[in-house]
Amino acid sequence: MIASTTLADTLWPAQAHRSLRNLTLLVCGSLLLIATAKLQIPFYPVPMTLQPLAVLLIGITCGWRLGAATVALYLAQGAMGLPVFAGTPERGIGMAYMLGPTGGYLLGFMLAAVVTGWLAERGWDRRLLPTLAMLTLGMAAIYLPGVLWLGALVGWDKPILAMGVYPFLLGDAVKIALAAASLPLIWRGLQRR
């Protein structure tokens, strides 16, 4: 089933001012990614940011093309040396940061926006189980290049999963559960309007 609209299309139909709408969504999405990178929530065993959730929701809300463009803008800002990433400027900026241990996860953000956006365009964000599956696939799209990059960078003889996956699973499961419970409710509310 191909859904006719994304959340952004439903809330702000793009008829006469499509370029202005898309530019606004692009810039606001990029600002959301910056804000969620900087806001850390104390969590065990590592602090949590809401950035992976923001990436998934940007893809879902905007669709795969605009979602990917939004993440690309965010990554371009970081590549130019703006302190937009978590831990910047303390842990470095620009390409030096992007080529560090978290570089694969940043690449995964782009992949996750594409995956969740493509699935949302097909209606996966309207019922609980498909939404849960879509969000899980999106999170996996962040982890996969992240772990591959981390292993290539630090060596596969290191405990890569213990460094780059296990500490984040509980927090990411909470994010997925919250989004999976919310998105179908949002659609139901919009359909009643």
C-alpha cells in the first residue's frame, strides 16, 4: 500500500509554495538535529541524546527525499566546521570529527532517514506494528554503518558491540516505543479532523 501523503504533506500541503515549504522544513529539521545533539539526558550507562529519534522522525515526517536532504544539510554544516555534533567543539570539529569513532553513525543518520521516509511514504507509520518495525529498521540503519566504521577504525579485535551498541540499546528501545505509540495516534487524530 502506498500512502498518498506524509505527515508534512498532511499538516502543510505543498501546493503553491512547495520550495518555501521544503526549505523551511529542511532548515527546521537541521536545527532540530543540532539541538538534539547538544541536549544530553543522563542515562545509564552513557548519556543519551534524542538525535537518533529526531533522525527517524524527520524521515517519517518529511519522506525519504526531504528527510535525506535535511540530514545532508546537517552533515554539511558539520563538515564545514560548525560545532553541530554532540561533544563539539570539545571533541573536535569538521571532517576530523566526522572521520572519528562516530563517523559511521553519522552516515547511518542519512540511511535511517531514507529507510524510515520510504516506509512512511508507504503507510508504515499509521498502525502500531508496522510503525514499530519501521522504527526498528531505521535504528538498525544507524547502527550498521556505525559498527562497521567503528570496527574498521579501532580494530575488530576490540569489543565493538560493547563500545558502540550495547550501551545505547535500552535508550533507543525507549525512543522507539514512544514514537511507535505516538505516530498511529497522531494519524488517527488527523483523520478525525
